[in-house]
Amino acid sequence: MKLEALKSRRETDRIVMALLRGDSESCRGQYEGQSVLASDRSTSRKRHFSAPSHIRRKIMSSPLFKELQQKYNVRSMPIRKDDEVQVVRGHYKGQQIGKVVQVYRRKYVICMEEVQGEKANGTTVHVGVRPSKVVITRLKLDKDCKKILERKAKSRQIGKEKGKYKEETIKKVQE
């Protein structure tokens, strides 16, 4: 009896640790309906600020300009160096379109050519702007970016068609 209880306790601990790590694969089928996303504020903040670089890349996404959204059928993209962006919120709002010089993932900011400040000794430095406060006006298109755009557009198209039935399928089901 004790051995059985010990085994189930170990299994439960393994599942809980996997959930805390965010590893849904190792606990699949164990806690059905339990979300891997944390709704607890402190857990969400901890995951945000201790996120690894590949996850920070995705967090640092910005919406595309309206014309680009219609052209590529994609709403937002992770921001990259050499993209052209426009600040739409905050102190630097409304300034002309600038090129992204640096994507600083550690601080969750981007540096632009146009947005600069002055230090006490007179030197100019790039001021960090949050990616959520900018809109991408021109993408740096290469084969990887095109591949991502195609994939996102395809999944968006599938999402629009999902749950909709055509007249032919309804007639076939009724017969």
C-alpha cells in the first residue's frame, strides 16, 4: 500500500514540475483541461522576465502597417534589425519613419535611427522604444521572412474558413 502511494506521489510531483516548467509534452493526458498558461500574475511576470531569447523574439512582435496587413494577410511580425517602423505611442510619437538599428532582447526594447537622446556629456545615444509602441511600415524581406509570412497567411486563411459550412456539404448531410 505504501509503495503504491509513493509511486503515485512521485508521478504527481513529476507532472506538477513539468507544468511549472511549461513542458506540456511530459504531462499530456494527465491533467485534462488544465492550461499550461498561468493565470497567476506573479507566475506570468516571472515567465515574462525570465524568458529565453527565442521566446522574447516572439514577445517582441509589432503590428504591421494597414497596407502591409492587406498585402500579406498577416497582422503582426517579430521585429528585426533593418525593418522600418513608426512610433505611434509615447514621447516619440508622430516622428518620421525610422530604421531599426538594434533589437535589444534583454531589455525588451528596440533602437531606431531617428529616436535619439543626449547624455549629460553631450554625446547622442539611441533611446529604447518598446515594440508594442511601434508599427512596422516596411519589412526586411529575405527568404526566412517570406517563409514566415506565407505560413502565417496560410494559417490565418484556414482559421477564417474553420467552422463554416458550404451549401454542398449541408445538402449531403441532410440526404
